[in-house]
Amino acid sequence: MVDLLKVLFVESHNLDRPDPLGSHHYIRLFQEAGHDCFWVGPAISPLHIFKPDALNRHRFRVWRDGGREVEGIGWLVPLTLLVYYNLPLLRSLAVGRSQYRLCLPPLTGQLKRKGFEQVDLLWCAGPTALSLLDLVPHRLSCYRLADRLDKFSGIPANVGALQQELIKRVDFVLATSRSLWEWACSVREEDVYYLPNGVSEIFFKEEKALPSDYPADCRPVAVYAGAIDTRFDLETLAYAVRVVKDIHFLLIGPLACEKLKPGLEALQVEDNFTWLGPKDYRKLPAYLQGSKAGLIPFHLNELTEAVNPIKYYEYLACDLPVVAPPMRELTEMGGPLHSFSGKESFCAALREAVAEGVENIESGSFGESKEKKTGEIAHLKGSADQNKNDRKGFDSPVSLNAGSGQPARANKDQFREFAARNTWRSRFEEVLDIVKRLNEV
């Protein structure tokens, strides 16, 4: 049992973002367990005045109002004169180490007024939290390492050095992938823990009716739910949309890479493609439950090799076979997976996954109309011969129960059982165990 803690999260995303990330789940679980929690970040600066998009306008309003409360959790957006940014002077290591030292009003004063001038656990989600290790007295500090930021474009090239500095300085590191764990262990030898992402319990709850904007044709739906960013392989997805016409492709999530916008707009003319944009996270299970396969169409590179995708667990919790490239995390976890390599391989793996997902149609799950189920089955039966033709002339996609050498086909109970072993709540219990042990040292 851990004594009640005062926990300060230092973050690079809004507390009220519609699609929660790992730290959003953890702070809710800390709050639910009775701990006193507060969220700081992301920082804004006078530089952001020249980027008056909706996101920055919202952050300026939160700063102007002196903070917000989101479902019982306090949130501050600091205004800093030293923002770490990919521009001359601002991209220096000195600025990265000092981002929170020159805030208006001073951040330490704001935290004192909120009752967080000193804390039990300082939870750092990014390297610019370095300065708060000095500014906020704390019993323990951790770095939740979820990305190799030096593999992203548009970020200062020296960000990896800042990440390594934070890895060294905190009391413990939580790495979300094996690749990140190995990287952190090359920087420090002790108190580095492999703690992958998880799944929210809302994905296991009762069946929901299909949303009104869900694709209404009779084709089975393959869904992608998440940010559309530099990891997203739009070229491969676009090829499948134009070739596999008997499957409807549904994208749910914000566009986070403007370079992909023209390609997405070009796909809008296809009658088997729908992009709904971001949706309330609490409504996401209904979209997944109505679908027949979950997609993770990512590029396979150094960036995605370090990714442990939350959507993988969410798809499985909603009984969806998953189609993804053979990313290291997915192949080593031992869960069900239809993996692919290349455009044609993606199409064949997709057909296999959707055929597997049809079992949910025949069992009458997820409140679908009889007409829609019957139409989907007809489409799928017509796909069998086409799938054989798709496989001619190229290597078959890897379709394994990752790491076991067994076929990927599994029943929906096995999907849910795997997801149930990987919930955010179980991850949270592991965090509490680590905190308890380190507090006793």
C-alpha cells in the first residue's frame, strides 16, 4: 500500500486533449486512487502569437485565466520567454535546460498558490522538464520515456542529448518499448523499467449502437484510430483504398502532419474511404466495435521501432484482428497480428484480417442491423477468390501469432484476454510498486 501522494505531471500535451495519451490515463488513475494531482504544460511563448491556430489560442486562454480544472484535476499552461524550439538560439541546450526558469508569472509562484510548491512525485514526460528538477522540491522523480524524439523531424537535433540528461537525473525511468528501454539502459544502469502502454477499461464495456456518422454501406469496415502524423504510411493505405474496393476504410483522428493533407483530400473522392477527424475518446469504442479489422499502417523505421502503439490493445479489446507492419514491439509481445511488408502484402493481410473479423458478424455482436451483417458477409464471400489472386507474384505477408510461429487467426476471447492483461490499471499498479520500493530505500 502506498501512502497518498502529491504528484506533479510536467507534460507536452494539453490535459483536455480529446485523444488521451499514456500520462492522461496515469493521472486519472492517480486521482481515482485518492492522490493529489496537478498538470503543467505545454509551455507557450510570445513566439506562439505568430501561430494563432486553434490549439495555441486555447493554450493562451488557459494561461490568461490562470489555469483550468479538468474533471477535478488542476492544469497550468506556463508562458515562458525561453521556449525550446527549432529556431536559431532557441534550439540550444541551454534553452532546453531552462525553459521553465523564466515564466510570466513565475511558475514556482503559480505552483505555490495551487499547493504544489513541493511534491512527492515529479512525473516528467519530456526533456524540457529538466529545469523543474531544480525548481520543484520532490521526494522522487521519473521520466516516462515514450519516444525517441531525435527521430522526429522539426525538432532540434540536440533533443536526444537533453533526453539522455533527463534519463540520468531522475530517480527512475519508465520506458514504453524494448528499444527505449535498451537506450535508457545504455545511459544509466539502475532503475530503468520496461512498462508498455495499455488499454482503458472503457473498451471492454457493454456493446454500443453504431454512431450516426459510421459508414452506412454494406462493406465491412477496416478502421484506423489515432493521430495521422509522420509515422503514417499514407501511400500504402491509399493503394489499398483504390485496390480493395470491397472494404470500407475508416480513419478517426486528427491530422498532425500537413504534408499528408493533399493525399487525404485526394482519397475523399473514393466511395470506400471516410475520414471523420478527431472524436471524443469515450465514443471511440462504438466505432471500433462496428468494424472488422484494426489498422496500424505505419512506416517501418527507427521511429516506429521504438513505438508501443496504444491502438493495438484498443483494437484487441474490441475483438478486432490487427493489421500492422512487423514493428519490434508488436512482434515480440506475442499477441495476435497480421503483419505486412509492402502495398500488395498490406492488401492480402487486410483481407485475411477482415475474413477473421467476420466471425463477429455471424455471432451478431455489437448491435449491427441484420441488413448490414448480411451485406458484409456477401462482400466477404466474394473476396475469397480475389484474395488468392492478390497473393500471386509476391511474398505472402507474415501472419503469425507474434513470436510463437502459430497462425494469427484467433477467436475474439483470445483477443480480449490479451488486452485484459495489458490494461492501464495494471500498469498503474506497477508504477505504485516501483514508487513504494524506492521510497523504502
